[in-house]
Amino acid sequence: MNMTTTPVPSRFLPSNNDLGVVAVAFSGGQGKAGVDAGPDALIKAGLLLQLQDDLSYKIHHDGQIHNYRDLMPETDPTVDNMKRPRGCSAVNQRLHEQTYEHAKDGKLVLTLGGDHSIAIGSISGVARAVRERLDKPLAVIWVDAHADINTYETSGSGNVHGMPVAFLTGLCKHEIFSWLKDEHQIPLTKLVYIGLRDVDSGEKKILRENKIKAFSMHDIDRHGIGKVIDMALEYIGDDIPIHLSFDVDALDPVHAPSTGTPVRGGLTLREGDFICESLHETGRLVGMDLVEVNPMILAKEGGADTWQVTETVRAGCSLVRCALGESLL
Ligand SMILES: [Mn+2]
């Protein structure tokens, strides 16, 4: 299959085809086993080869799927309601350096998770490089069923994968995450959610009080995904680089069932791909996360090859290809 595409020139990156990839086998931001196998499943399905062969990217990848075992503390008891906080912080600090190293050279950065807690490191690393290189803030489009903006005080579960946006925007700070500096932050005015449908009451309060821009599934039903993207981009403003953080659970569980916290009533495959295609078309994408693919959830005993896993991995690969320039015609 040879996709003939016309990639849109990047407005903020010196090259259109240098792609830094970090594969993050981390599951400590939540309690279910298996999400650490996400990057391996995506790469085994051929994602990086597709990007290289069909979309002409020069892939900069160390060939590793990082499990960061050397960073894991012997014991990691709960602190201030945060589960496994030292491991989460240490992995994200290392990942921050990894995405920063790619982004400071002007590469597009793709981070494959892993649970969504890894966005703390991936996005802060890109944001730091964007500030240094372009003297601009980084905008984030967070596509997710959940807002992931709990603080350790509002979180019911204590899982850090429900807190990354709070850490990234400075709404939540903690000494365990003291490496995360103010200059790595995302301004609340440059954050946009798409696809929300399962938001905790404490999070709703945070969204309201901080006037955070959020397009729920209700807004997508009302306006259609095309109008929602237009409004999201208009809100961010024209001259700002964008990071896309895509949680596969934004898709409806019919299309992406193999994920830790599925919620019915989600995006169709086409709506998901459309978001990614539209962001590519802006020429402003500088980073992307694809997270929460869990090949072990719903897997049969002894093997991960169920239709649910195959569909979820295929959907994930498609989202990344669309964000990186694959088009239908
Ligand atoms: Mn998420």
C-alpha cells in the first residue's frame, strides 16, 4: 500500500519529515496491568514502518521500548492521595528529557504510551523546547473521554493518569514533581478538550472556575466535528504550535475497546481521524501522544489476539498516520 500524500509544510519545524519517537512502556499512573504493552503492540502492528515507508518520515528512535525499571523505587507508598508518586515522577522526568532532546532540534515528537500520566513528561519536554526555540507557549488539544485534570486533592482514585493536565497547567504542584518548572507549563488559555463525556464533579468545578475550553460529546453532536475543530483552532489563535494528546478512550468502545477506562458514547473512527487530519492540515503540530492502548484488557488467556485488541491497535495506528499527514485522497 503506497499512500500518495501531499504533506502540509510545517510552520514551526525546520524539516517536514524528521520524527522523534519515544516508546513508553509505563502503567504506574493507573492500576490495571497491560497498558505498558501498548507501544510494543503499536510498533509490532507496523506503525513506524508505515510512517517511514508510506509517509516518508525519517524516524529517530533509539529502538527501545522504555520500561524505566532503573528508575523505579523499591517501594512507592501513596503520598497525599497519589498512588506510586515517585515512580510516576521519575519516569516523567526522564521522558521530559527525551522529548525535549528531540524537540529542541526541531523534530516532530511522537510519544507512544503507556497510560496518560506520561503526558506530564512528554508535553512539558516539548513545551520547554518550543519556548526556547520559538519564544512561544505550546497549545495542547487533549482528546479524551476524561478531563484528566484532577489534583491530588480532588482525585477519587489517587491515580496519577487522572492528574496530568493539572500538573501541566500548574493547577497542581507537588514537591515530588519539583523538577516540573513553571516555564514548562501550558497556559490554561491554550488548552482545549475534545470528546469529554465522563468528568468528575471536582473536575467540572475546575473547568468552570478556570474557564477552560472544552468540547464535550454534546458539543460534537450539536455542531459536528468540523465546526468543533474550527472553534478549537480559533480559540487557540493562529500563531501557536500545537501538541495533540490523544487518549484512545476518546473513541467509542465499539472502535477502541482495549483500554482501561472505556466510556460509551464516544467518537467514531472517522471523527477521531478527522481531528488528526485537521491538525496536520494546520501545519502547526509539533508533538503528539497516543496513550491508553491496553492489549491485555479483554485479551484471551495466553494471547492478546482478540478482535478487540486488533481493532484498538489499528485505530491507534490510523490516528497517528492521520496526524502525520495521511489523507484519504
Ligand atoms: Mn486520558
